[in-house]
Amino acid sequence: MKRKLLIGSLVSAVFLYLALRDIEWGVLWSVLKNTRLLYLVPAIGFTMLGHYSRAYRWRFMLLPVKSIATTSLFSATAIGFMANNLLPARLGELVRAYVLGRKEQISRTASFATIVYERIVDVFSLLVLLWVTFAKVSGPEWLRTTAIWILVVNVVAFVVMLVMERSRNTVRRLVSKIVGPFPGEFQAKIHRVTEAYLAGLAVIAKPKTLLPIALTSVPVWFFAILGVYYCFGALDMHVPVMANVTVIILVAMGSMIPSAPAYLGTTQYACIVSLAIFGVGKSEALAYSLLYHATQFFPITLVGFFLLWRAEIRFEEITKA
């Protein structure tokens, strides 16, 4: 974890440098000091609804493994996002799988497989939003190129998961060959992990789950966009509707980059780049990023810690796991 933290910190330092370079601090402060706090209530509320919608969508991905109540899934989701805010390299995704496996007595590996699938669904959703944005706004060419490469990687990942699910015996034989030279106890453990991961991939082979997963992806991103919108309202910043969508897209893309905990630096630079498309000055955009980042960090982190305490799990336990 120390190596991940070091690499992530260096990446964040680069993006922070790019974000803070040539900032007019007086302008930044004048924007922030006039924050209309009342607007932060719906901003935070819609952000939390987005997290709850994500947990509800997760139910359909886990159905081939086990039917789990949304409340339990929201608890694991909140704890995972809290861990993402405090640990490097998106380790909160592993924490989500660990917490859910412990609470619901299911395989953590199977749970993690559904989280990988969830990320693929999220990327496809973001790409749809990006193409809608480009239909309305003339975006930079580098963003179009990046979107194409992300699409390619996402399609490849999905195809690999689909092939693994459809060719389970082939995967088992391949794993057996790879672990053949190792001790029997290690082989048995790897085979158990492989079976659990394949069980988690069963959702891909269930066409009837595709429609509910697609439909429940709509509120996940709709509520996230509303959170962005009300943060603009809090700062009395008037931007086109598509600016809200663009911020969500670039912040989400930035979160894919390994960085320090809480996506420090990548969030700030993503906001600056996305708002520059709509003519917002760098200092004003940085002010917005700080407020928006606060609404993303503090509420879910506090809720995650509370639910971790309710689950009688210590933070040291999840970091070790």
C-alpha cells in the first residue's frame, strides 16, 4: 500500500500543480466567500441519492449470487466510497467486496467480480453521456480521442469477462496448468477463487438483468448531475446545462487515474478543463472544484464511518483485508 500511496501522491502532485498554476487567489476567494449554503443541501442530498441508486442497481448484478437487501448493499457501498476517499488506488472497491462478503456470507471474489462489471457499465454510461454532449457542444479533439480509447479498453474488458463466463471449463483448465507446479494447498485456494469469480460473472449470461441494470443506471448519473448543478447554484455560477454533464464525465474519467486518496488533484484539474470548454476562468473553476469536491468527500465519508461502526468493523480490519 505504501508504494501505491507514493505513486498516487506523485500523480496528484502533478495534477495539483497544473490546477494551481496561474491562479488568481483573490478571485478564487471572492467566489467562495459568497457561497449560498442553502444550495448545498440538495447538492449533498442528490449525491447521496446517487449512491443509494448505485446500491439498488448492484442488487440486479448480484442476483445470480444471492438476493440481497438494498440497505445492506448501500452500507457496503458507502463504506467502500469512504475507503476510496481515504485509501489510494481505489482500494475502496476491494473494501466493498470485503464488507459485503462478511455481512452477507457470500464470496468476496464473486462480489468483486460484480463490481468490475459495474465499472464497465459505468464507463459505457459515461461514453453515452459524452457522445450526447458532443452532439450539443464542440469539445476538444483530445477528449474525443480519449473517449475512443476508453471505449476500446471497455469493450475488450467486457468481451474477456463474457468469454470467461461462456468458457468456464477452458478457464478452469488454464488455471490448472498455471498453478500445476505449486503446492496442493495453494492450488486449491486459487481454484476456489477462480470458481467464486466465475460465479460473480454469471450476471453477464442473464439477459433479463440487462434491462433493469440499464434503467437503474439512469438515476445513478441523473442524481450525480443534479449534485453538480446545485453546486453551481451555490456559487451563483451560470453555465449551460451541458456543463453539468461535462463536469461529471471528466471528473469520473479523472477518478480512473491512480492518484492520492480522495482523487486529490485529478478532481480539481478535471473541473478546470471541463469548465474551460464553456469559457469559465481557471480561478472560478478551481473555486467550484473545491466546493464540489467537499460535497463528494465529507458526506459519504461520514456516512461510511457511521455504517462501518454499525457493522462492528474496525477501519484497521478493512485496511488489512
